[in-house]
Amino acid sequence: MAKTFGFNDDELKLLLVSVRHMRRTFAAARASAPEAQPAADAYAKLYDDLFEKLLDMVGPVPEHLEGPLSE
């Protein structure tokens, strides 16, 4: 499926790592700045949804990578 969109496996891995990093960034922002909660929640949801779509594109993830991807 990834080839349908023009991505190779390495590019998809990089995208997953990037999106995971952004998810962590928003989690930290939501914890430290409650006044920004609504905006942070909206962006966090976009990144969560994107992460799930990328995981679907990648297909089965080896067990040794599942933990680091979900952290």
C-alpha cells in the first residue's frame, strides 16, 4: 500500500517517528499549559489520527518496534 502513495519503507518509518515525536510534544504541552488545552487537544487528535493511518499503511509492525512506536 505504501508504494501506492509513493513512499518506500524507510520514508514511512521516518514519518512514523516524526508523528510520534509530535504526539509527545502535544502531550507535554497539554500537561504543562492547561489554558491551551482545547487547541492542543485538536492538534493532538490530528496527529493521533495521522499516526494510526501511517501504521495502517506500514502494515504489521515487528514486536520489537511496537513498544517504541507507542511510547
